[in-house]
Amino acid sequence: MAVHAASLRRSGGVAGAIRIPGCTWRQTRLRAWRAELFTQCVACHGAEGLGLPDGSTPKIAGQHFRVLVKQLVDFRYGKRWDPRMEQRANSHLGAFKDIADVSSYLSQQPGKSQRNAPERNLDETGAALYSASCASCHGAEGEGNDAGAVPLLAGQHPEYVLRQLQSAVDGRGPALKQLHGPRVKGLDADQLRAISNYLSNLGSTD
């Protein structure tokens, strides 16, 4: 069951009981508090923040701090659409400091990924399409950029990436329509899938 951030703050939870070697008491308490905030995300994103392969929930572990903060704030103010996340950004993460704290925690978690096995020609097509349409912002290796709040895409679930690309083509969501629509509007379903599969394999382990 999700616990409201304010109640966690009042109780202190496990924060007072955990000690991490090399950290001050204050640092240890802050890290434990951030981990407690993340427990509100586990039901959808998983215990390690790795999301679901079916694309219904993205991997958020290892994502850039500023990207996570921006997306949570965008959910709060209707600039990004998802009923589940809109509720959590508004009620479960009450204060802006809670958003910053849970984002900091997630950005430091390992974003594990496994390589898919697309057909070779599909992988090569995806690489060429990504380079032409996406790399100028998201980086040659899909690494994104924390300072510019550009998402890390390498290793993301292909079905999630595909869903976001399809939303951009269809003009669903203010940010997707404005920032990504013009870049992918002319791509067909096979080309969008090729990009998604290519990105999922970047930075992955065999």
C-alpha cells in the first residue's frame, strides 16, 4: 500500500535504524528517507525501478535526475499525461522536495538491461533512423543529458519507447507533440519499431 510522503516524514520509518559505512548520520537518514519515498513507486515500477517489458511502465532506475524531476512536475501540471502518474505526482509526492528526493534516489540506482535479439537488418535500420531523427538531442549512444533534462533512452524497454513514439506521431501529449512530433511524423510503424529495438540494445548486457 502506498504511504503518503508526509506520514513517512513524521514517522521517520527505517531512517533512524539504518547506518551506512562512511556516511554521517544525516547522510544516512537522507538516503533512507529517499528510499522510503521510492516505496510509493514500487507497485508499478518494480522494486528496482526497472519497469515492465510490456511497455506499460518505463525503467526509471539510472535516469537523469533533472529528467525525473521535470517529468514529475510536468505530470503535476498537465504537461505530461498519464492518470496514474498525475495522481502520484499530486498526492503521494506532496512537496517539491519529495520530488527532488525520490528523483535523486532513482538517478543513482543501476539501470540494468538485457540485450534483445532483433534481426540484423532491423538493428541497422534502427541505428540509421535514430542517428537521423533523434541523436542530435538524445546523444549518439542514447545517453541523454542531465543538464538539459534530455532523457536517457539507451536500455529502455522497446515497447515503452515504441508507445512514446506512436504518441508523438499521433500528437498525444503536449510535450511529445511539440518536441518529437515533427521529427518522427513521417516514419511508419516498422521504422518506429526499428528505433525502439535499437535503443533497447544500447548499453545492454548480453
